[in-house]
Amino acid sequence: MGTRRGGRQIITKVEGPFTAITEWKDTSGNSSTGDKPGSIQINGQKVTPGSNLYGAEGEDSRTFTYKSEGRTIFCFTFGNPEPTDYSGEISITRDGQEIFNYTGDYQRTNPEQYPVVYEMPALPGDELKITIKGELKIWDVGYKKMQYIWN
């Protein structure tokens, strides 16, 4: 039994270290590296983004595209910073099909759950489009590559 378990661990991929997405294109074709402010306030908590921060930046909405280059876990943290009217919204499509939709009303009714860390698996070639509307912000956007334990 112990040999079988050890063998399974050797051939099973695990999450590697977090890699920040330091530049991606929005729908206008413009590159964006995001902002890196000192901190933002979410439900009375001081939050300091570790690598990047993205939002609609004064536009109605902004869409960013991520194309997975391998088997990864795509991840980010999100919430409506204070002061807020909870009008923010985020949606994610994978290869054109919506897989996630969030509106700020969830934060209004469940403030103790925010900020939220979102993680999802992505396969090689998956194209994710992340659309941000209103005041909602996402930060520490990146991925963890699935790798063997010896990598």
C-alpha cells in the first residue's frame, strides 16, 4: 500500500509557486500592468496588494484576456474598495462561455466574506476573459503552474 501511495504522489502534479501576471491586454489592445497602490480598504480591512491591482479605471467596463500556456490554477482576490456603492461587477468567460459572474450586492449582504480569493483550473490554450465593471477591483492576479513535485 505504501509503495502505491508513494508512486501516486510522484506522478501527481501539485501547485507550483504563484506567478503574477505583470502585463496583459485589454479589449482596446492596450497593455496594462495594473496599479500597485500602498493599500485599499475593504469592509474596514486594510488590504495591501502584493503584485498588481486592476479595475475599470474610470470606464464603464474593462476586459482583460489571459491565455493559459499550461495546466495552471488561475487566481486573484477581489472586492469593492471603500467608499463603495457596491455597483461593481466581474464576469469570467472561458473560450466564450461564461463560467463566473459576481455583483457587488453579494458584498453588501455578506461583508464578512470579503475580500474573496478566487481560484480556478485552466488547461493549456484556455482563453479567459475577465470583465470588470464599476468600482470593483481585482488584485494579486496570476497563476500557479501545475508541476511534478521534483520540478
